Amino acid sequence: MSAERASGDRAGSGTGTLGKAMAVLDTVARAERPLRFRDLREAIPQPAATLHRQVSNLVSEGLLQVNPDHSYQLGVRLLRFASNAWSGNRFREVAEPHLAALHAATGETVHLGVLHDLEVVYLDKVESRQSVRMHSQIGNASPCYCTGVGKAALAAMPMQAAQALVRRLTFRRHTETTITDASALLAEIADIRRTGIAFDREEHEPGIHCIAAPIHSPDRSLVGAVSVTAPSYRIAMAQLAGWADEVRRTAQAINNDIEIRLGPRA
């Protein structure tokens, strides 16, 4: 039930009707398996009658689907929403040619991600040419404190905003190298701001490391990063670090194009 409990940390944050419905969708989306109603009750702090009404409404709207064993999973209507959001995302559109160039230069998996609350959401991915590939997916979310994209995105924020966000984190040790201390994370963010480069040193998944650089909208209302990810058995840390200039140049090119095409908010 770890996925359900993790989502439950945020499940009660919306007090209105929409917020309660989003809590249900968020919990189902984060779960590693379809959930039964009792699982939802355990994960979401809502009265049973209210929760049942939310679930029934979501099913009738096609946003949840009921399986033969009476468990719930995301409905197919969400696929249309996701497809439209992805194809119409201007941030991803601006970055796409630069991701392709970085992939051509390194041959490894390239990610584009943006910070959403305490997590990074992957907007785009160019798969490695190698036979062993990453299992990441567009639309998936990962913790910001133990991923290269996440730490780079934190470094792109105004410092006070980054400090406020870090204070809200609940750290979980995913591997032996995961940062689990706010002070250590803030020190690393300061280093990333100085160098323009972030590393994931097998902090989220054993055997997987990455190098990332921050990207952001002109007013920094949207922050994220571009990264190169590879298995540590095939790409040594020295080789990964050797791509620093290429990754920085890619991030800067994306930032420049965002400035030109999206511009600052009025």
C-alpha cells in the first residue's frame, strides 16, 4: 500500500468538490496496481459517503473505469486529455529539437521534465539507442530531491522559493546515496546554481545515474531541466560528467528559444 499511502499525504489537500475528485484521481494514478474502494478509503481522508459519490461521478464521466474484480483504474477519457496536453505543450515543443540534438551527441536517454509541487513530471523523452533502456515514461512523476531533473529544477527557482519547498519535503531513502536531509539538499542546490549542472548519483534507482541542467520560463513561473540518463555499469561517472558542457549548452539553447517564443508574461 506504499503508493496509496504516499498519495494520501496530498489526497486531502483539496476541500472543494473538484479538489476531492482530484484526490481520488491522484491516488489511483499513483498506485502500482488497481485499487478497490477499501484501498481508497484507507488512502483518502474523506467520509465514506463522500468518497463513494466522488468515485461514482468519476466513473460516470469516464475518468475512472471499474474492472471485473471491482477495482478502479484511470479511465480512457483521460488518455484524450493527456494526449491533447502533451501535443499542445509549448514548453515541450520548444525543447524537442534540442533534445534530439543532445540524444544524437550522447546516444543515451534524454529527458525533459518540469517541477510540479514536490515532484518532477516528465514531459518528453528520447530513448537510448542501446539495448538496455530506461523504464521512465512521459507523464510519470518522481521526487524532486533525488533526481537530477528535480534538483536542477529546484536550482532554477528563486532561492527563497526553493527553501520554502524543501521545508515541505518528506525525505525517503530510495538508495544508499539518496539525500535525506534538507541542509544537504540546499547545499547541493547552491552548488548547482554555481555550476549549472546537477547529478543523480544513483539516488533514485540503483544502477541509474544522470546529469541535468536547469531550464525555466522567462519569469521562472515554470522551472524544469533537461537530462542525460544512463546505467552506471555502461557509462562511468567520469563519462557522464564529461557531457556537462553539452548538457549546459542544450539547456541554454532551450532557455533562449523559450525567451524568444514564449516571452515574459505581461
